[in-house]
Amino acid sequence: MVVLAGACTDNPVAPTLKPEPEPLATIECRVNVPAHSMVCSYPEEVLGGTAIRATRIIGGQDRFVKLANYGNAVANDTLSIYVTVQNLLAKPLGTTDGVTVTGVTVFFSEDPSNGVTVANATGDTMVTGAAQPYFLYNQILTTYQVSDPLQWRFALNGASAFTFKVYVLASQTDESGNGLDAVWSGGISSNWFAAGNWSTGSVPDATSVVAVPGSGVANMPVLTASASALALRVASGGTLGLGGFNLAVGGNVDATGAISNGSVTMSGSGSLLMGSVPALFVTGSTALQGSTKATGAVAVTGSLAVADSALSISVP
């Protein structure tokens, strides 16, 4: 088992050696210094049921976790980037018992290219190789929660662009399953209510965390009646057609992909919304995360927090 830092120490214990993880867990980040941009991705969307064991390397940008960044700045030949980690799984990350913090570690499996070095890592460790820099997010991340930001600094040594690869390493409370209650496979049809179209072999309900991949499926889902989910994520490149019906979601909605032709009702307390949705009804308390677009009417009978985000409404 991998050991991560406890909650009460200023000197985190580095993760110990583990076997090489699956190649598709790799998260590759490309940095353009003049453009102040960092884009992270992973090789391809895969529907396979990679188990998320109690403590393991998970990776999978935009499938199991999501690295995001902002506030990029260059000074004295050093690039500074604020980086967050989002948990896209149905179970908490960074804990084995739901209470004790073990944290979420992002470690470099491949050093930055073009002579660039990591300037302020939490420490160096040996997970899949020797002396690998890592950053420790010393907190528990619940489903769809975004971590507090950490500033990553890179000594550029004159480089204007570079790439690097990282893995995400974290503990979970349960060794079983892949952390997603229902992943759309679309092997039978586009019908949301056909059980064979789901990884679980059953139709999602109000207790299900639902994920629609961005690629690799024959059919994208379409509702033929109103439906419910505990949380929903439509990955970039994926689509969800509501067929004129309503999808009621009790928790977070990540609509990075396209959700169209119907309405989404968000009833959860402290839920997050990002991406693009059709008509939106907020009956609980929801906060926007990043730029969000509604292509239909927006009605709020609960609360909708905008903060530093932006909401654009485009009604045909």
C-alpha cells in the first residue's frame, strides 16, 4: 500500500514504491509560456472497468480526476501556475476511513522537457522511479469537489514551451468498483432507460453518480422520459439529449460536454455547476464553477452563487 501524509504534519511522508501504473492513467500537460497556458489531457477515453483500489495511482484526466489551472505568470525566468485537482469519482479521495486525511498526491512520472525543472515541489519521492517531484494536496476531496489551489513553479531556463507527465495518487474508502456508479456505454442504443447501455447493467436513479464519456461509444444517450441522478458528468466531446424532458440532479453537474433539448433541475445543497446546460432550474443551493452557459430559461427558487464565475444565457 502507498502511504501518504497525515493531516497533522508539516513534513509529509513521501509515497513509497509502487508498480508501474496503467499507461492510460497518464496525464500529459503541455505548457505554452508566452500564451500563459497549460492544457492537460490523457491518451484516450476508455470504457474499461479499471478498478480504483483503496490506494493506487488513478490518473485519467477528465475521467477519474481533473487538473485545472489559472493565474499563470512569468517572472525572473520562472513560470508560476495555480493548479487544482477535482475528484470525478463517486467516492471521496484522500482518505481511507472518510475522516483521516491522507491527501491527494500529484507526482511527475516524466520530468518537464526542454531543460525546465520543478522549482517548488512538496518533495521528491520514489513511486515509479527515483527522485520524482510531487505536490501534495493535503485534504479530502468529496465527489466533484475541487481542491484548494497549490502554486506550481517551474524554472524555465530559457524555454518557451515544455511538456511533462504526472500521475495522481490517492486513497479511497472502498476497494471495490471504479468509483462511478453508472458509466454510459451505449452498446445497445441511445435510450437512457435501456439497462444494457450502462456499465452497471441497470438504469441510473436518484442515487447514481452518472458519467457520459466523450468518445469511444457507438451511441450517445437521449432521454425518452424525465430522469434523475445524484450527480452528472458529461465529458468533453460527449452529448446528452434530454428529448424535451427534465433531468433532476441532487448534486453536482459537470456539463463540459453538450446537454441539450430539455431542462436540468438542481436540488442539492452546496452543489456545483459547470459547462453548458439547456433550461436550468435551481431549487437548492448551487455555485457556478468557471464560465457557465444556459441555452434556455433560468429560474432560481433556491440560491445560485456566481462569485468570480460567469453565467451567459442564450434563449432562442
